[in-house]
Amino acid sequence: MIPLIAGIGIGTIYYTGVAISSAGTAGMSYAMGRKFGRKACTLMDSMEDKVRSMVGNTFAPKIEE
């Protein structure tokens, strides 16, 4: 009876540790994904603005003439 109780206790502690570490990894991945996704979005927005101003400055005077 005692080995059964000890086995259940050790198994419960082990799987609790696995669940906590998995949840921590998932939370960290979510946070890192948001951080780098925001940086990538900002970079693409700045590139879009640069291209838009370059195209606007290049073709706009020709259209007005």
C-alpha cells in the first residue's frame, strides 16, 4: 500500500512539474512572438513609408506636368 501511495505522489509531483514548465514555455513563446512581431511590423511599416515617399517623389512631378 505504501509503495502505491508513494508512486502516486511522485507521479503527481512529476507531472505537475511538466505542466508548469510547459505553461512557462508557452507563455514565454507568446511574449517573445509578440515582441518580435511588433518589431517586424514596425520595420515593414517604415519600409513601406520609405518606398511610398520615393515613388511619390519620383512619379508625382511627371504626372503633374
